[in-house]
Amino acid sequence: MEKDPTSYSLLTYAWVFLLSILGGVVNFMRKLHEGHVRAFNIIEFIGELVTSAFAGIITFWLCEHAQFAPLITAALVGVSGHAGSRAIFMLEEFLKSKFPGAKL
């Protein structure tokens, strides 16, 4: 049976979301420590979490398609959540290299 995005349980998505945003929180804290963001910049913090969650969900789907082991998938979801927009940019560059004529 082939899976699609609607065939995963809410618990699975909750774990993916949690790992992703935890990566985003760690990234925001790193930026805060390095002085790249202000401590009470709630809009940037929310933006970081949303971007991290998006990157984590995409990573989860790619890992599932590639049939990675669950622990590898979890680790990659957390790392891509931490990478946030950088992970999305890397995926975009990968797709551009595979499909040179495509408009992304």
C-alpha cells in the first residue's frame, strides 16, 4: 500500500512538527546568542518556527518516500527544522540541478 500525506496519523505529524519546531527554537537561540536577532522579536520567532515546521514536513515526506529508517528520518527532520530556510534553499538548488529548464 502506497502512502500519501493524508495516510499518516496525527501523532506522527505531531512528532514531526515537534522535532521541526524544536530545531527552529535551537536555531533562534543560536541567532539570539550571536546577536543576530533581538530577544523579544516575536514576529521573527514565529517566522522561524513556521519555516522550520515547513522544512521538517517536507523532509519527512522525502524521507518516507526514500524509505529511510524512522530514527534517521527523525534526525533529518530535526536537522532540517534547525536549518529552516537554508534547508528549503538546498532543496531548491538540488531540484534546479536535476531539472535545469524548470522555473522554480
